Amino acid sequence: MSVRSFSKYKLLRESAGEISNSQDGHNAVGSKISLGDGNKFPPFEISDDPKSENYGKNKNLAPVVRAFKQGANWGWSRDDSTGNDKPVKINSKKIYLTGGTVRDHLLGKKPRDYELATNASLDEVYHILKQNGFDYFDKNGELKNSKNGPNQKKGSNQYFWVEQTNKQGRPFIFGIGVNEDTYRLEVFRKTPRGLYNGDIESGTQTEDAYGRDFTINGMYILLNNDNGPNKELYDFFGGMHHIAAGKVHTIGNMKEKLEEDPSRILRYIRMLTSYGNQDKVSDEEKETLTSLANKIGELDRKFVMDEFKKGMDKDDIDPRNYLRCCRDFGVLDHMFPGKLIDTNFPKEMSELGDRHMPVAFMLRMNNPSSLEDLGMEPRELQKIVFLINTLGLNDKIDAKQLSDLTTGYLGSGISSRKLRDFGIKLGGLDGGLMDAFINYTKQPRINIFTTKDGEDTISDDFLDLFDTFSDEIDPDAADERKRKLELDSFQNQLHFMRQN
């Protein structure tokens, strides 16, 4: 057995509570904790029963939990004593809340997504759901053999589908819908998450936990009560204690875990900024992160930008702190390779309430056209380019620059208040200049044609460009005239603001 295999074997044994003192200093807890009994963490409550005091809490999960409690028929078997066929029951299959859902619940936050896991097999999941009132949609989105099951409430909309298959084409991850809510259900797996190559194998709960990235994402709440509190928390690696202490630890050796999947470097920083405390990162952990930061270059550019977007987009993350964390661990240069980056992040970044503005300020020294290879979504890039161009707004702006800036603003969806704050607080532009531009954009746009007496006619400002012989107007000359008139309008607004 290799050193690495032995290390993994040892950690798995620790997580089962059979040995202790793991080699990386993070002891596997392997314990079951009762939520709300002697600790500050609340149980996970479920109920769709109007008569219950818990009614309305995660109510759409109730039929899923009931389905697993009820079980299903697997098939038929001959009873040797009677000679009759009898159903083979699927019993004792458990379903758990897991991953970020548990983490957010323990922190008192409403989870964005609901992740479920089960010890049932792939086929057992299908039978349990199908025989308990859940309609199945095939890969073509077609409903198969729909009928109300014994546990389906009147008026309830319950369905499921296959979200992901393994290399053999077998379903491995299911999507479940109940009314307006959707859930993701996976069977326990051996294959570590983040390394999907189609070759996914079923595993035990311990193996499933080991394959997760961080201790705070490796916990499970057993869902065995569809009408009340669910208290049983399975915490194999001390995630609950790390949440309370503001620490983010990998499950297993940090260097091995990040080398195995470099995308975990980006997730680590996001978890740390959102749930942890950067001051509690040890020197050894810092060294590991900075030494592996260059591996981000091995990842797909679009994936890197999607992860970066998640970090900037979370409601509970200060974008300035997130950027500083990326900078301090040497990650920022690999997120934006070959770009000029201003790493002096002013405190005003935290006051804007917009995730694009800090990025635009950070990248403002680059020609906007050079940012096209970063892998950003076109809409994201368009907004950032507009914001960078806004920082070039000045009294002597020419007609084409003003036209491009106006087009960018009108398509950006940014409020005038936020744009004004960005220009003043981060761009150092004066308030009069920003007010002039914003007021100018609120004025009616200048048009070549106007409507008089129900008929379209050429506006007075463009009559001299009309050629009576061709009965046409030169489009290039008209566009140039239009930009000139728009610039005059802006200059008038600016003069008014300067005078007042």
C-alpha cells in the first residue's frame, strides 16, 4: 500500500471512530451530535401538516422524507412455505441533508441550494420515489407513467429526474421537485467531489464524507422526521467546532487535497472569507496555499471566473475582504494572468454594494479590449468595460467617447446613485461631472427623424444634410451631427452644474 493510500485508509478508520490522532493534526471526530441539546445549533425542522406547530418549515421536503420512511417494493420473491409470491421491501434507507446546506443551517442562514444524500442504491432511489407519489421525467423531459402515489397530498406537484450519470450511463445524481422547490439528491460515493470524470462509484457514508473538500461541508443531518425537528448531526471531522471557531480546514492533508483538485484553492478562499477568519490561518496553511496558487492556471478560464464571481457575489462577503484574501494568498495574479492589477483596495470598495465596481477599479489600468481572454461572461465583461471607461470621464470628453459611454450606461442596468458613488468614491471624479453625465443621459435622445402630424419627417437639425436629388440623408454625416449635438447637450449640463 502506498503512503498516500495508507494515509487515506488511516483517515477513514479515524472517521469511523476506530483510531485517533490523524497525521495532519486534525482528528477525525466520528461523532453523532444532538442539535439543540446542550449546544447553540438548532435542529432542522420540517412540516407540511397545517395542524402542526412546525407547519411551513421546509414543508416541501416533507414528502421526500416520508418517501424514504415508507420505503418501496423492490420486486417479488417466492415464499417457500406457502408457494406464493411476496414483495421484497426496500426498508431502512436513510436520507440526509448535507454539504453547504448543513453548514448554512448551523449558521442560521437560509441555504441557497438544498443538497441531499442517501445510502440507498441508484435503483432503490428510483423505486422509493416512484412508488411514493413522485412522477419521473426521462432524459427527453417526458413524463413517464404518471399517477398519484399513496403519500402524495392533493394538489401537490412532486417529480424527479436524472441530473447526472456515471460512465456506464447509470443515474447517479437525481433532481427532485416539490411544488416550487428543487433538491439535489446523490447516493453516497467513493469518488471525491470536484473530480467528475464519469467514473463514479457508490460508497459508504464515511467514504462520501472523506471525498468532500472542507470539514464545514462534510456534515450530515439525518432526516427522519417529516413533521418536527431533525436533530441527529453526523460530524466526522469536527466541522461544527470549526464553524464555531471561524476556521476552514480541508478534510485530510491540505496539500494533497488542493493538489488533487486545484479548484479547491478558490473554494477555500471563498469559504474563508464567508465563514472563517483569515487571522486564524496558520503559517503552514498560508505557505501551502501560496505554493499551489499557480495551479489555478491549469483550470478552465470560464470556470475560474465563475468561481471568482461566486466569491464576489455572496451576500455575506465583503468584496474588498475577498479581494484582499485572494491577494494575500497569491491567487489574484493567477485569476487574472498577464493583467495589470491595482492591489491597493480602498475602503470605499466595501461601501458600493456592487460586485462589478471593485473588479473594474482593480483592472482599470488595462485596455478594456485586453480583458476579453479572461473567460468572463459577455454581459459581465460589458459592464466592467463600461465602468472602466467611466473612470475616463472628463470635461474634455469628445463626441465619440461620450456616445460610447452613454450606450454602455444605458445597457448596464446600473442605478444612477451607484454610478455616481463609483465615479466619486473610487474614480475620484467630482460630483458636478458625474451629475452632468447622469442628467444628460436622462434627457430625450436626439433623433434624425421626428413625427409631425402623424408623419415621419427629418428633424430641423438635420435638414441641411438631406440630398433632394437622391431623396436620402448621408448616414455617416447624420451620425456625426447627432454625436455633436449630444456632446453640446452634455456640455450644457456640465456648465449648469459648474455654475451651481
